[in-house]
Amino acid sequence: MSFARRFTALCFILLLAAPACSWAVDKAAAAKDYTLEPGDVVAIKIFQEPDLDRELRVSQEGELYFPLIGKVAARGHSLVEVEQFVREAYDRDFLVNPQVNVVVLKYQIRTVNVLGAVNTPQAVEYPPEQRLTLLDAISRAGGFNRLADRRRVRLTRTLVDGRVENSVINTDDLMSGVAKDPLVLRKDDVVFVPERRL
């Protein structure tokens, strides 16, 4: 086979592989952006320090406990942030430029409740390593039924400090693109779709 043909064949193979490589990179980036929750189980590996490798569960207080450095805040932080916290803590007193890798082994089940005038009211599971928008959650609950008032959808959220926040959303604006914010939900949010007033 001539050089030109071999080069063309190689280029074709690389072109076919590019989408798969891009997907894998996107997925890896999404995994690192995942925000930890109590109950998640993570594996921590520190390069050339096998005695410090651990499998840990995020406590109900939202913390991970490490040898030598103690507690590290995890709840609400991405894997990249936790890696940085751990790296800085070990680097400060115990190791020289440690290489830290954190991956999730098991995700705590996270749900949002979608109630009211949808076809299948239910607790919708929040997919790991992804965002779940208001419209996604309603779609997973079977979509609006024929009586739904799409302009007065209520979102109830419990904040970290215990306060309850209520919002009324016009989902017609979200679907038409008038509202640019995709309205990303959080774990334990409650979405209630009322019926239209006749």
C-alpha cells in the first residue's frame, strides 16, 4: 500500500474515532464537575502513597475524613475542588507536591418530586454527573396533562439553612426561549403543576 493510501486510511480512522473521543472527554469533564452529596462513596488515590489510598463515604455533615489531615468539606463541592483541598492539606505538612485523584464509586440516590397535573406524578431520579432542569423533570414525569396550567408551575426548595423558598414559573416562557435560564433543579426540590382555572 502506498504512503498516500496509508495516510488517507489513517486520517479516515482518526475521523471516525474523533466523536467517540470527544464524548469520552465530555463525560470525564462532567464527572469531575459532579457535586458531592452526603452518602456518596468516593475512592481517593495519592500517587506513590498507597498507605493513604482510601474508599470513603461523605458523612451526613458533608465531610470526608482523611488520615493525617482530618476532615475535608465535601458537600456542595466538585471532585476537582476536593482534590485541590486534599492536595493543599497534604502538601502543607506531609507530602511534596502530592498527586491526588478522586472518583465516585457509588452515588447517593437523589430525587426531585414532580406532582400535580402531569401524566405520571412521581419522584424523578436526578441523574449522576448531569444537570436536571425543570422541563426535564416534568418530561420524565410523563409531561403536562391536558388540564395543566403551564404558566403557574410552583417550585419549592429547602435551602441549606432550612428556609423554604417558593417560586412560580411560567414554563411556556422556558419552552419558547423567552426565559433564557434553563432552571436547574436541586436534590429534594418539589415541582407542583396546578390545573388551569376554568
